[in-house]
Amino acid sequence: DAKTTQPNSMESNEEEPVHLPCNHSTISGTDYIHWYRQLPSQGPEYVIHGLTSNVNNRMASLAIAEDRKSSTLILHRATLRDAAVYYCILSALFSGGYNKLIFGAGTRLAVHP
Amino acid sequence: GAVVSQHPSWVICKSGTSVKIECRSLDFQATTMFWYRQFPKQSLMLMATSNEGSKATYEQGVEKDKFLINHASLTLSTLTVTSAHPEDSSFYICSARVSITDTQYFGPGTRLTVL
């Protein structure tokens, strides 16, 4: 499985934008880039995913480098509720016809009032 | 939409007993569900893939006779921890796959404590 590298932790102030980086230099052409986040004692929450083009949804934006070896999750205005561990995950089509998610250590985001 | 529930949310049991955890997709059908385990201050570890109507696929190092998985319907998968021991104490999380987007939605988790 292709691996990702993320900073262990990041800090932000409330209502400021946050850019969470992820390196995935061994990504293959069919790997999707997924972002999930996890609050303490809760299951992960889907944030966004993409393949090649930048993606936007109500939660965040995903900027994917042209060579796909890195990506950035953008939270446009951080709130205290955005404090969580953010996971950048590559998934590849499994022989069973679905993707498996292999979680790394993620980035712990702290948001200060 | 895409809500996944787990029951129970927490359970305490004695060593040697078996515990069943349910995972339900509430507003969609899921032919594929996944079971993860998470120890304190660690990331999620994929245990197995649960396929409706067929045998589960276990990740390397996960004992299939210890962690029994049944996916009897398109909205329900169960994980049974058999003969639980204190080292099985963990946070167990399931997810259900939405086929059309190939996105996984996670349940809230079940905290198992084995005394």
C-alpha cells in the first residue's frame, strides 16, 4: 500500500485558514487521495477525496499537486470544532472491487480561540 | 445521509466471555463493511473486510477464529470477539462503503473493556 507522510501536529487560530499537507511520493496512477478526521473517542469522519483535480465541498478543499506526489487539505476558516486528528490516506482498487483504507498516524490539529 | 451506527457504544465483560458488536448502515445499503481496531494514542488498524453473503477477508495477523464476522444483510455486520482477554480491550470501529462513490462512512465506535 502506498504510504503518506504528514506532520505530527499543527496549530491554528480560530477563523484563520488551515493548510494541512500530505506527501505521497509513491502514489500510483489509480490511487485516490482521501481525507478523514477523528475527534477523541469517535469514529473517523469523511472529509473529502479526489484523484487528480482539486475538489471542494462544504467542509474543505483538496488541492492536489500536478504530479500527484503531494496534496493539501484546506480548511477555509478553522473553528474550535475542527480540532481533530486528520488522516491523509491513499486507497487503491482492491481485487474485490473496492478500496481499502490504511490509516497512518495523521496530523493532530489544535485550534486556539 | 450515510449514517452508520454501532451497538453497544461500550461494553465491559469478564475474561473468557464472548462479546458481539453490531454495525448498521441506517440509510443506505452496504455490500461491504470494514472492521477496525484502535488502541489508545494509536491510529486505526484494519482488521477485516466484511462482504454481504460471503466470508470475511481478514488482514494479516488477525485471527479469524477469534474475531468472528457475519454480514447477513445489506445493512448489518456483526463482530464477535470470542473468549475475550484483557489484551482485546480496545476501541472497535466499523465502516460501511457507499458503492457509488466508493466512500467509507464510519460508526461511532465501541469501547470494549475486558476485566
